[in-house]
Amino acid sequence: MLATYGHPYFDRAPDHFSSHKQTPLGLRTESPVITLRGKVAYIANPFFRSYALDGTGAYKLIVGDLIRRLVPQPAVVAPRLPSTAQVTALKQSAQRRIIVHLLHYPTDPPRAGHRYH
């Protein structure tokens, strides 16, 4: 178990509001949210949907850490690519080569002055 769930201090509603996107932690639990066993990681809750909707940077860091644990020696390392990029490597043993395919296709147009990270 790598992470457990914590209930928020209060539920966000018109009568309870915090100026930040996240409400402070109120109660820790023993309920697992992220587990790792061998080469399998599990993340509970709508984690990726939350990242897609809110873009919480901590979620990106958590998934990156899990990937580094699961794939300690990746075939390709590209740390400066935007998170909207996709890299695929194909090993062709008979030709003694590796083909790297890079795709960058952001779904939303960038806002003025915004750079993808």
C-alpha cells in the first residue's frame, strides 16, 4: 500500500467554500488508494478522470513515480516532452534496430502565452 484515502475537512458547497481547488485533509483512513505488488500498480477512485478535468500536478508526479518503479530502465527517456506527447518504441531484432515513434497531438488549443508541460 503506497497511499491511503483521506476524507476532506468538509464537503465543498455554497455554504462551505475554500478558495483553493482542494479542501484540506480532515480524517485519514486505512483504505488503500494506491497499491503496488510486483509489476502491478492499482490506483482507486476516478484518478485519471480527475487529472483530465483538473490537471492537478501532483497526480502527474504520482503516475510518473509509479511508472519509474515499474519500468526502471525504459527504452526511451524524453523528460522534456509535454504531457500531451506519446512515445512508442518498437524493437525489430531481425534488423537490429529500434524504431521510436513520437506523436504530439494536444486535444485543446493552447491559450495565449501558455506552454504545454
